[in-house]
Amino acid sequence: MKLIKGLFFILLATVVVIVGMSAWYAPEGFPEGSVTDQRASKVLFEVDTLALALTDTSRITQSNKDAAQKPNRTFQGVAYYPKADGGRQPAAAPLIIFSHGFSSSYRGGEYLGRYLAGLGYVVAMVDFPMTNMSADGGPFVKDVVNQPGDVRFLIDQLLNFALQPEHELHNLIDPERIGVMGVSLGGFTSTLVGFHPTMGDERVDSVISIAGPTYFLTPRFFEYRDPPFMMIGGTYDVLVPYESNAANIQDKDSDAWLVGITAGAHTAFSGPTAALRFLDNVDVIGCWAVLRSIEGDMDEPWYDLLGDESTGIDVDAEVDLCTRGVPESAMNVVQQQWITQVLVGAFFDMTLSTDAVERAEAERFLRQTIGAELPEVVVTAPKTP
């Protein structure tokens, strides 16, 4: 009993220290009265949540180490959606699918889902069967090739829910306005869904990759489809280095939007790391978690599972994962997440809104305003109109 009490007080003290340190390392926020601050605090609807427990019986989950093959693919997650306010019923909204990163979970995107739902979007996110942190047999990175199919399945399910008169999402989703976004491997999943000639989904109208790998993609990859695309990266990223993944994206897709967040870290884009904002750079934790989970999965070539030169895949590309020193004094994690919220909200407003004025305001904000108000955010608009 004394041991249990002792462990309890140690745990309690640890929690108090973490909470205290997190409060001490508060984010700067945005300039008072700025357009960025106004967009960050913009809330049009209260947000409601819907637990998701879905099963795709048409595809298997392959065996993984000591985990046996399963006859289906199962998903647990949540959807955020605008709540009806008395007589004010939200109109049919754009649907956004968030994809989590490797050895992470859907909770990494909850801060984005809640923000977007407050603007009037329906946002769904689930744990992928084999790349989430609790996957049977451990996270398996190569299963990313199956995740575009998972996203298609999720879109099908959400659109079906919207057609059911008794469902919470009835009439809340506009099937003609669908966007995808994700962090890290989830950003790459979203890129595959948007652009891949066979894995992609033509229903997708807007794509955001947040710190997603692109180093093995060639310009050919982006020739098959041309949905609006935004690439967001942090310049202090050591898991998916900014220089080799984000910085040259417009050389591959001239229509892409590029956003560089100065001193932004990779792992900071995942919501739960907000509690670790007292660290100099949370990529110390990110590298430890990813390298521990991969366990040689990247040693053997596997990019051919995505295609070849004709598909726009450089099968000989070499991975650059946590090979560099971790820069100190990275941006405050919460500040980085607030910036990311504003960016994704503006981009989806610009590409999915049915209101011409709202689209124009969002584009002006991205092209001119945010960079002027926040020098640490560098937005490079497409090279072509």
C-alpha cells in the first residue's frame, strides 16, 4: 500500500510539474486586432462530436510480426461537425478527412478538426489499422500504400451517413466539396489520395500535406490530377526535412502553395505535443518514437509498391529520416499549431467555399496578409495563376 501511495504522489508531482512548465511556456499568440488573430478566434458554430467505429469487409489487414492476418480493416475515430443552433441549421458542409502520421493516432488532428468544424466543416479522422501507435504487431510504415483505400472507404461511409434521415450527419455534407489533409505519413496519404493515378479519389477537391514526405515524388506524379494543393512545412523538421520535401514542391507542381514556418518542428504539428512545449524541439521525442517503431522497415526498397517512373515515383530515392542534429529553440508548439489552424482554414475556405467573397478574402489572406503580420510564416503562392 505504501508503494502504491508513493507511486501515486510521484505521478501527481510529475503531472503538476508538466502542467506548470507548460503554463510557463505559453505561446505568443497573434498581434491584437490583426486579421490573423481574427481568423484564429473565428467561430461560427458550436462543435458536436460523433464517435466512429467502422469496418471495411472488402479488404484484409495483413499479418504483421506476431499479429495474424485479419479478414477486414477496422477503424476507430471521431467526426467533428457544426451543431445546429436553435432554428439555425448548418447548411450542407464540405467534408474534410484528416490522416494521422506514422506511430501516431487520429488524436493528433483533433485540434484541427475542432477548429474547422467551428467554421462549418465536417471533419472525420480515424486510426489506420497498421500505422497507428497501437497497431497489432507494432506500427508498419509500408501499409501506407493501403491508406488511400482507407480514405476512400471513410469518404463513402460519411457520405452514406449524410443520406440517412435518422443519422446525426443527415444532410450535413456536400458531396461536391471534399478535402483531405494529414500530418507526416498522413500528409503523404492525402497527397496519394489527391494525385495518384490509381490510388487517388477523383471526388477530392482540395489537398493539404502538413510535413508530408515528397522526396521520392517527381513532377510526373502531379500530372494526373490537379486539385488545389498546399504544402506546409517547418524549417526545423528533422524527420521530414523541409529542404528535401517541402522547399522544392513548386518545381514538381507549379500550382502548389508552399508555406514555410520558420523554426517549426515536425512533431509539433501533432496535437498532443502541446503538453511538451517546454522542450527546445519536440522532434527529439518524434525521432525516438519513429525510429523505435520502424525497426528496419525502411531498409528494403519498397517505393515500387506505389508505382514507378511512369507514375512519378523515384524508386531509388534514399530516405533522410532523423539523420541531422535536432535544432534547438524551435517555435513554441502551441504557436505552431495555432498558425497551422489558420492556414488550413484559409486554404479550405479559398478552395471549397461556395461564397465568392469568402474565397477571395481567404486567398488575399494567404497571398498578402499572414506573411505581413507573421514574418515567421513564409507563403509562396503558385508560380502559375
